Amino acid sequence: MTPDDIQALFTRESGEFLFARWGRPIVPIVFGVEDESLATVKGAFEAVVTLAGHQMAETDPELGANCMVFFFRDWKELTEVPDLDRLVPDLGPLVDRLIAADANQYRIFRFEEDGAIRAAFVFLRMDNELSQVPAETLALSQVVQTVLLWSDTAFRNQSPLAVAGDATILRPDIAGLIRAAYDPVLPGAAQDASHALRLFARLDQPQ
């Protein structure tokens, strides 16, 4: 992975470079799944957070839970979730846009004063496409896309995951980049593309 590759992963379609990682321990809560799938999602969080060298917690003192993952069949279901419109401003118009786009997933981030990630909301409409994805693969993919603020085009053409034998794993280059991104020496957020060089310098280089 080159510095240009890294820069592209955090450069939005608008041309703006924007990097952010979590600034507080992640406290995930999952809605709309059975206990078995719940364990799978929580396990994916634990694996990726451990990889990053970050922390999870039982509760966030300010927010309770700061990473909410919703599984559902119809976008309209979101408008029936109590108080969700307080957490997600303009929820009604957002739902209308997602229906019009026939979207099956959407992520929203909230940020600290210094730009680090403060909270995230992950919405997954289990249409035919997502329903065909194994639970472990879907969970890992979503957690990876939530642990950093990637570009809106980062994984449009290539998944952050790879197949190794019978298992689906995190691509080694993406795993290395997540580790580098959580180096405590680095800031929690950056808007200058030169940050890609700092990330590159902290990648595990092949011997």
C-alpha cells in the first residue's frame, strides 16, 4: 500500500481529505437480530477493536451506547423507533432519500470537538442482497467501515475483506492501516492529505 493508496481511502468524492478515528471507547448496541447473530456482531467489534489497539466499554458515561447497529427489513421501520429522530436529525427526509435510492445500508457519524469519532449509527436493510451475505462477513465488513471514517468511495470497487481458504478475513493491508491509524502519537482526526504519509510510515513493512 502506497501513500497515494492511503490518501485515496480518506479522500471523499468531493475531493476533501478527511480522516477520523474513535476518540473514546466503543460501546456497541445491536437492534433487530437474534442472540446468535448478536454474538457474531459483538465478536466482530471485539476483533477489530483489539486489532486497532483501541478499547471497548460496557457503557459510555455521556451517551450510554455510542455505536448503534440496526437490522431491519424496511426503511420505514426507522421512523417507528422511539427517540431515534432525536439522535438522527431529519430522520424522515433521510428515510425518504434512502427508499428512493433503494439503499440497503447507511452509516452516520457524530464527532468530538477535536474531530475524532464520538458516535456512529449503522443502518442495514436486509434485502435479498444482504440476506445472502454470511453473518460473520456482514458483521466484520460493517465494523471495519465504522472503526474509521473512510472515504465515501473507499470500498466502492474493492471490499475491505478477503477470502482465505474457507474463511472470510480482513485484508492484511486494511488491517495494517487500521493498526497504524490508532497509533497514540497520531491525532484523532486530520483534514490535511499529508496525514496519509504519517499513516504510511507506521505500516508494518514487509521484512
